[in-house]
Amino acid sequence: MENTGRFDLPLIMPSQAQKHVTHNEALTLIDGLMHPVIKTFGETAPPVSVQIDDAFVVGASATGAWFGEEGNIALNTDAGWRFAAPAEGLIAFDLTASRMVIFDQGVWKPLAGFVDIESLPKLGINTNADSSNRLAVRSNAALLMALETGGGGTGDLRLTLNKENAGKTGSLVFQTGFSGRAEIGLAGDDDFRIKVSPDGAAWTEALRIDRTSGAVTLTDNSVSNEGLADMDSATFKGRASAGAGDPEDLTAAEATALLAQFTTTAKGLVPQSGSADAGYLKSDGNWAIPAPLEGTTSSPARFYAFNDCVAVVNDPNWTFTVSGTGAVHTSIVFGEPNAVGAMRSGLGTLSGNRTSISSLTMTCLTLGAGVARYASRFRLASLSDAVNTWTMRSGFIDSVTAESVDGVFIRYADSVNGGRFQAVCRENSVETMVDTGMSAATGTTYKLEIEINALATSAVFKINGNTVASIATNIPNGVGREMGYGISTIRTVGTAAVNSYEVDYLLAEVMFTAPR
């Protein structure tokens, strides 16, 4: 036997001369057939431009140096063309198509058709897969297409994520720099969820759909007013139609028709008066015209209360109160023009001590029935601070023992609040506060004025004739928002005897829109 059986490589014979020639010939063929790179398939004549070690598969009807070598591999060597018949199962690289091919039953075929990919343990496309990510793809886009009915498919396309049980997670996670930012799917149970994260660690659930009812739950405050459906002007969101159904945009008339009228036992709408002469609304929900005062034909149109603070004298419009050890009101000389006398508040030596000059009751006035005005001239005898802390309120108030539930007043507190006078409107304990920008100081006389318009929709605050604040929100008015008037101080911290205010006069008045 002088040649190998598979690739017909020459063998060295016993006692053969020049054995190296035969050996080198075999090595040349081996070099060309080991992992061969085929430049072209089907050429019929040697190319004009060819390099040493180039390999070709000869086509039919070959000519020239390739004559009679149809189907063989032509190897260009430094000693000329060498030819080898491809053996069954030979794998080569098709340089033109950039793919691997295999010689099978006399035909070169793509190697991919011979690879079993039905149960690959992992697959990486343009990247490396690993035990956690058994399928990994690096690409700028990916496309999944339905198999059309013309190609034997249904035309549908579904991507299925199947988890082991309800307690597991089946979801899509979106990342930035491999840090999670959003997740959609079944996370820990069988309800559908959408979650987001700013850092991949803390997650907020934005939406949840119940797996049984389909009810949608959104995160609190996740939908702004701008995100809601548009509404007609001057409407409310509700439902006036009979039976359950979708919300509707209700007009004012439709909205008020749903509300009851107030009575002695129920809250509700104020009824129409039916007459311009109906002076006041009774607690039973009916309007009534008040009887005139004795000797007159009409009711008074003004309420007025003034106290010159010359001495501690209670009367039907004013009462002087002190509470706690050492708390006292003391008459002093104010030392200002037209100031007959003044009253100084001493808070004593206990936390919780208080003093006040106020209306006899704290429910004697209702704002919104006419223009209301409050005025006072006062000084601070000392400043509130962190060691001896106290708060002063002067204006329309409904308490001298605590913060007013309803009121319109000037407030002074310790340096925690900047040590400046504050303009305050409080309705049902909801407060609008404006910093007047005026710092409180001892030895300075302040003239305070508060004026509230007839409808109680605007309150103007002045100190020493200068407007320091205007407030149009949380102005208490109407039934249930009654209040009184006056000045009060309440101590919260400290045991040293301190004086708070020195007041020259207090005034409260209401010019009623209609006689009463």
C-alpha cells in the first residue's frame, strides 16, 4: 500500500530513496486539508491571482491545470497545484459565505444543519451565556415574528413566561447599567404588578391588578389632577343618574340637589331665604326677621366693643382672666399720647400660666355678616425665648387657653418662629400663616389693625398703619365657626417671673350688612 486510504496521502516505502520527498508531499497535503479554508466552490479554472496555500473546490468541466479534478480540493503550493478528494465528514470554512461546511454524501452542506440545538444547556448570541443567564443576547434590537398562516402557522405570536408556582416570580426587569429601574409581571404572587426603582434597591409598586377581580390599585397620589379626564367648567365629579354607574360631571344645581338641607339634627345646605328681609337663619333651618328693639322700628346694624385698659373691670363686652401662680394684670402708665392708662400682663413663675383680656364668651361673633374690624395698641414687656417661652395672640380668637380652632389674629411666639409677628387665619384648625416680616422688640409701641370684608373672603393685617399681610384662605365664617375677640398669652416653658404684653386699648366691631 503506497497511499493512505482516506486522503490518498503518499506513504514512505521500505528502502525508498529520497524519503524526504514523499514525507514533504504528505505534509503539504495535510497542511492544506487540516481545517481547510476554501476560497471558492465551483471554479473551473485556476484563478489568475492566487496565493500560496489558497484552496479551492474545483467545479464541473474543469480546464487547464485543473482538468480532470472536478469535485476535488485544489491546493496551491510552492511546488504547484496539489489535489485531494474530500473525504466524507470533512469540515471546512467557506471563506466567501463566512460559514462552516461539511462534505456529506458527495455534497458540501452548511454545518449548522448537522448541529443539534434542540436541547442546548445554554446559548450566547454575540456574548457569553452563563449558569444564571442561560440565554444571553448582545444586540441593539431583537425581532420575534409570527409564523404566517401561509407558512403553516396561525399568524399569532405569544411570548410566555411560566413560573414554578404562585410564590415565585415571573417578570420582565428593565435595567440601567445592570441596576433595576422597572419591573412588570407576577412578582411573588399571581397579581399583575408594575414596579419602579431609582437605584435598583428600593422599589415602589405603581400599579397592581387583582388576579381574580381585575380591580386596579394605583399608588397613593400617583395620578395628578392633570392626569384625570377633562371636566366641563364649573362642575363637580359625582353621579346624579339613578343606579350605579360611571362618574359624571355635575353642575352646581345637580350637586346641591344631592345634599340635604340642614336642620337642628343634621348638617346640610343653607336654605334659600325667600326674602331680602330675612335677617338671620335659625338653628332649625328656617329664616326669620328679628323683632326690633324696644322703642325702635329696626334692629341695630353695628356691634361695637372698646376697652381702654385703665383698670381691671369686667363688663358685658370684656373680661380679664389670669391663671397660675403669680399670673396677674397690673395697671401701669403707658406713656404715649392719648393713653390714659394701660394694663400689663405678668405670667408668674409656672409653665402653663396665662393671662387674657377678651370677650365675655368666645362664641359671640360670626364673620361674614358684615365688615369686621379689630384694633389694639400694645408693647412687649419682654421677649419670648427658649428659656421662658410664651405665645401671644391678639385679634378674633375662640380660646384663651389654647390655640384657636377658628380665628383671625396676629401671633407672636419665641425665636423658633423667627421672632417675627405672624398673620394667621384658622378655620376648623386648618391654618394659613403669613410672616409679616416685622420683628418683635421690647419698648416699641405697635398699633395692630385687622379688617375682614363683609363676605369673610379677605383679611388685611396692618401694623403701625402699614399693610403687612393679606390672606384669602381659611377665614372662618358661618354657623359653627363662632368666635370672640381679645388678647391672650400662654406660657409653655420656664419658671422665671416674666411680663408679656402692655396694652393701651382693645377694640372690636362689626358693621352688619343687614340690620339685625
